[in-house]
Amino acid sequence: MSTPVLILNGPNLNLLGEREPETYGAATLRDVVERCSRVAEDIGLNVEARQSNHEGRLIDWIHEARTTTAGIIINPGAYTHTSIAILDALNAYDGPVIELHISQVHRRESFRHHSYVSRRADAVMAGFGVHGYELALRHIATLLG
Ligand code: CA2
């Protein structure tokens, strides 16, 4: 088995598919993880998916990922726009990092236009809907060779 890619989702993303389908679509987080697992199998990757509503827990998982994962796909939720602590944790991570947003954040409120995480991310995706997770996985596969 290859070293896994971590798919990390931040606050409120556990509600995917339950609220605001016009912004975030109808798929649940479980659907997203299932699709990613299938894609990962096709392209010879392994995925591990985690979600938390707590900043510190996300940071602990990023620290743990330093020795256990080959790359990180992160949707930090609203912490994108507020968390220097998550940026610092990602700065201590050596593998590829892709920042992902389901919605096209630059078309939304101005407070969603700035991202701390983007200073570390090797690639940033926004507006691809939940399909973005699969695209990010394929991109990380090319980065990992
Ligand atoms: O577009 C994205 O993926 C976001 O990272 C989602 C965050 C938002 O704060 C960012 O600005 C952009 C919010 C996640 C909330 O997720 C929900 C999903 C379904 C229902 C309610 C909230």
C-alpha cells in the first residue's frame, strides 16, 4: 500500500449535502470520500479523510501527517480566512499541499477573498464543486510522480 494522501476538511463541512445545496451541492462528505477512494484506487493512491470543526484538532492532524502522509488536500472551511495557526502547521509540512474550496470564493463576500493557507499551498482550487476533490487527487498524483 502507498503512503496515503490526507484529505482534510474543516468546520461545517460535515453538513455537506444537508444545507445550502445551491452553494455546496447535494453530495454528502461521505459521498465525496467514497468517490475519492474509488479514484485513488484507479490511480494507485491511498486516501485517508478526516473532518473536524476544531482548529487544534486540524493542526494536530497536520503535524501527524508530517510522518504518515505523502500529501495533503485541505479545505480549511472558514479557517482559510482566519487561521495563521493552520498556515504555521502547513509550513512545517514538507509534502505537496493543495488548498481546495467547493465554491468560487472570489465571487462571494470580500472576507472570503483572502486566504492565509494560500501562502503555503502548491495549488489552489475554487469553484469546481465537490468534483474539485477528485481533480485535486489526480493533480497530487502527478506531483508525487
Ligand atoms: O467553498 C468552500 O469550500 C469553503 O471553504 C467552505 C466554507 C467557507 O467558509 C469558505 O469561505 C469556502 C464553509 C463550509 C460550510 O460548509 C457547509 C456545507 C453545507 C452546509 C452548510 C455549510
